[in-house]
Amino acid sequence: MEKKTSFNLAYLIFALLGVVFLHDAWLQYRNTEPMAYSAFLAQLKKGNVGDIAITRDYIEGSLRAPLANGRKNFVTTRVDPALANDLAQYNVQFRGVVDSGFFRELMRWLIPTAIFFGIWLLLMRRLQDRAGDLGTGLLAIGKSKAKVYVETDVKVTFEDVAGVDEAKEELREIVGFLKDAGRYGRLGAKIPKGVLLVGPPGTGKTLLARAVAGEAGVAFFSINGSEFVEMFVGVGAARVRDLFEEARKKAPAIIFIDEIDALGRARGAYGLGGHDEKEQTLNQLLAELDGFDSSAGLVLLAATNRPEILDPALLRAGRFDRQVLVDRPDRSGRLQILRVHTRKVTIATGVDLDKIAALTPGFSGADLANLVNEAALQATRRDHEKVEEDDFTSAIERIVAGLEKRSRLLNPKERAFVAHHEMGHALVAASLPGQDAVQKISIIPRGIGALGYTIQRPTEDRYLMTRAELEDKMAVLLGGRVAEQLVFDEVSTGAADDLIKVTDIAHSIVVRYGMDEALGPLVFERDTQQFLSSDAIPAQRREYSEQTARAIDHATHALVEEALAKARAILTRNMALLRSGAQRLLEKETLADEELRTVLAAAQPLPVAEAQTPEAPPPESRP
């Protein structure tokens, strides 16, 4: 940033007063003669003393006729009169010691002034530290807080970003415009004014923006959307103006606004009152986007994981010309990300990163970075020389299921329930075609409420599922509850989370996917494209009749009952294997790899006739 010199009138006034004070003190010092008391008595006897001012310790005055050095003013220190008479009787020369008036007066003024100035300076520094890096306190409240990164500061390049190849290709064009505007503009094309990066948290939106600045080698202004919003109306708009003004001076440059949803939420979505500041800030941003010339090499990058709440005026062409999706990586993308994050980690020779990538569907780039770090920490705890595949597996389990809690002791009955529950999941999954292979079963408590867990290993990333596959997934989820019921003739609370997932799947089959034959290919609830959890979002207004709602309830209930019957049929057929597998799990606590495959290989799938899902009754025959 360029330094600005500010001229303060108060400093000039203090300087002038200081000069006047020092000048007067110097003149007084030069015109005053420090005089011995005996000399004062001699001048007094001569009648040369004009007027005097007597204090407790000093006598100051002026002479009628000047001394030999031309001085008429004098100062002397008072002496005890009785002692003075005795000394004069014996012709003893005596005098009082007079301190230098100049330095005495100087210290009398300077010391209190210095103390006061020091206290004031300390208080101002504390206020500025508390207020942030505003530089000049309240006078700079409207200044932008953007951090400027020049070419030497931004060392991130596209080589450091993996798993989002499509987004990188979109942004390479921006880099090309900034580096060689003539080549890209030879056919009349203009650089996009704004690029909005949208995607789930942790997918690398901020990292991509930094990589663009690093590749282009231009100034990089980075700021968070919440930093524009203050309690004073008009401050946010002033900061927007200041940010764009500074960026124009540094052009070509990139302005990056992270979490722009804090600034660009749709107007009118706040309710009543109290949001003038946010709307003024957004209006100023819209005006700046319309005003700056992209040919000057100024590009606005923004990132958000809530595009659905942004103001439509902000998203229109001419402001944000391009939206780039930065989604969770697929299997090949996860492999590339793992290779990037394992560059500085000592990996054992036999570790297959492709296998690790297959075990982590749905992981974002940040999740994978955390996985590599957790695996390295796990290897350090085990005193390994290198990070091995078992360390990665343990790290995945810790991230997905939570921390192991071996200190949580279950009574024998609870352990038996958990063992049969988890073995029920595994046997149903092994008996149904198309389900992910079971990798590990454990009855060691993990996380907040998991008393056991069953981990399935996906063979590939799936983006579409048929109704039959969804029904099989429901049967696997219900396998634990069915196992408890078959073995103990009662059920426990351990299947609570399974039931939530089963209900959601069945409800989605009916109201979102249009897979119920009786209700037809109709959608009764719209799936809003949101990257964050929608748990806190209020339910949509119901746009169907009570009769349709009743039919939806019956169809959902029928799907759950059919999945329950399928799981019961599988476990009844494999009852002996269920009991023996649960007993081995109680002894070992964890079954994995070859031992688990040996147990599940004996599972008997249902015959084709029994595996087919029975037809659901028509709506009019349902209770």
C-alpha cells in the first residue's frame, strides 16, 4: 500500500507553543544575573536595588543601574539574617547557591508534558489494536480491510490444486486475459467482470482464487464478505468504494471476496427493519460492478456455498458473468488430491493411494488433507517409520465414525445386542447383489453415540440409483433391528439412526423421485440445490390434498415394511451364521479383512422368487 502523509494542525500548535516557551525561558536566563547574597546586600547599601520579589527561598528583582555585564535583573538565595550579620562582622564572604532558572523551569514543564504524552500514546495504541488494523482509528473506519498479496506473496499455483480440473480450465482463461489481453481480445472478446465460485465447504474455492493470483502474477486483494458489514450505516458502502479504488490503482489486479453471501443476501429477505447497512453495502457493490472497466485488467472473484440466497441482481450477466462449480471430487480427483497432500509425508512403499481414494466417497479436498494428517499422526503414535495403509484406514474410521472409546464399558447384554445388530447389517449386505462390500465390523464404541459400526467399501462412485437398489439399501439398514428381534425377541434403541435413514429414503422414493406406481411420476416436494445442510430450513408449503398426503404416508409405510420383510427373510435363512458370527465378534471385538470375508462367504442369498418385491396394493384398498 502507498504511504500517505497526514498533516495535523494540533501538532503545529504544540510545536509553536514549545518554541515560544523555550524562547522566553532562554531570554529570561540570559537577562538574569545569579547574585551572591553578600553582593545583594552591597547593592542594597548603595541604593541600587530598584524593586524585588521575595519568596521563601529566593529574592528576585531589578537594579537601577546595570552591572558591568549589562544585566539589570538578578536572583539570589535568601540567607538567615542573624547568620548574615555574624558573617559580615568578621568580613566573611558568603553567598547563597542559585540554581539555573532556565533548566529548572524547563524540567518543570517538560516532565509532566512527557508523562501526559506517554499515557495518551499508550491509550491510543491500545484502542487501535482493539479496533483492528485501521491505521488511524475512527478516521479510517470506512477504509477497506482487504489484504494485498503481490506476486512474491502468492506462491500457490494450479499445480497445488487437484481434483477440480473443470474449474481450473475455466479459470485458466482468466489468467490468460490478465497475462496477455491482446491475444484473448483479438476477436473482440472481453474479460469476464466477475467469476462466482460455488460449491460445498472445503472443496478448494479460496485455494483456486489464490492460485489464479499466483499464476497471473498480479496484485491480489482478499477480503471476507462479513468485513464489509458494521453497525454504522454507510461504513460498508465506504469500504466497497475504497476497495475498488485501491484495486484500480494496482490494476491489473484480482479482488477476491470470500463468503460473499454475508454481503450479497437477497434484498427483502431480512424481515422488517434493521438491515439498511447490508442493503446499502450491496447496492454499492452492484454500482461498482457496473462501473469498472474489465479492459483495465480488474477481475472480481467471489466464493460462496449458499448461492440460493444471493440477490438476483448480483448474479445477472454483466456483474458475475460466469459461475464455476467447485464440487466434491470423484475417485480420480481424490487420488490427485491425495498425491498433492502426501508430497511432504513419508509414505510406505506398499500404500495404494487409489485404494484409499476408493474408500473416501463424498470427501472434499479439506477432508482429504485432514485424512493425510490424521494418518501421519496415527503412524507417529504407533512409532512407525513410515505411514502405512493401516494408518490411513484407521484415520478414515476416526473421521467417519469418530474416536474409539474403549473406556466405555458395556454390560454383557448390551454387547450381545450390539454384536448381533452389526452382524445383521453385514449379512444382509453380503446377501444382496449390488451392495458395497463390507470392509469391517466392530463393537468398540466410537464417537458420541455409536456403540458399534459396520463399514462398507464402495467399489465405484455412484451418481444414480434404481428403486431396487434403494430398497436393498433400506433392507441393509434394517438388518440390525431385525437381527435383534429374531435373536432376542425384542428391539433396542440402537437402530434409531438406521430408522431415520430408512424413513428418509422411503419418503424420497415417493415424493421426490416419483417411483411409486400408484401415485405416478409426480414430485410432491422439490429438492432445492443447497450445498449446506437443510435441517434448519423451514419445511416447504404443502401443495397437495389431504387424500394425496394419506396416499404418500401409506406408500412410504409399505416401502419400509417390504424392506423389513426382505431383511427378515435373509436373516432367517442365515440364522446359524448370524449367531456364530456374532459370537466370534464378541470374542474378537473387530472382524476385518480375510477373517470377515470367511464369515460372510457362507451367507446364503434369497432365492430369486423370494427376492422379488411384492406388488404394493392400490391406494383404494389401503387402510
